[in-house]
Amino acid sequence: MKKLFAVCVLSLIAVASALADSPVAMSEGELRRIDQAGQRVTLRHGPIDNLKMPPMTMVFRLAEGVDLEGLAAGDQVRFRAESEDGSYVVTALEKAE
């Protein structure tokens, strides 16, 4: 019985670890605006599954290191957004192909 319990616990730890390490899927949208300081973007986006967010238009803060070079308002983009300290942050942003 103890051996079965230990196997179950180890299996749960392995599954939890795999889920924690899995990358957040990219979402799709349109870049509507880049603020003058380059610290925020307005995106009209489809569903953001990892945030359980429906399609809408909203402003996101940019994480440090997100490169806006080559991007302009009107571009179709793919992005990764996450919740950090009570606000939504874009952690990756690229032009859609």
C-alpha cells in the first residue's frame, strides 16, 4: 500500500512539473497602438486561453526586453500575455506571417 501511495505521489509531482514547465501558447491579434514611451501597446485580440480572456481591445504593459522594432499600428501580431502583479503583461510579441 505504501509503495502504491509513493508511486501516485511521484506521478502527481511529475505531471505538475510538466504543466509548470509548459510554454504559454501564443495568441493572435492586431497591434492598434504603441505608446510614445514604448512601454505599452493596445491590442485588438482574439481569445487569450491562458488568461481565460475573451476577444477584446485593451492596453497591455510590455515586459522588459520585448522588441517593437519593425512593428507598427495595423500589423497582425502573435503575442504571449501573462498576469503579473495584478496587471496584464505582454512577454513576447512578433509580427504574424
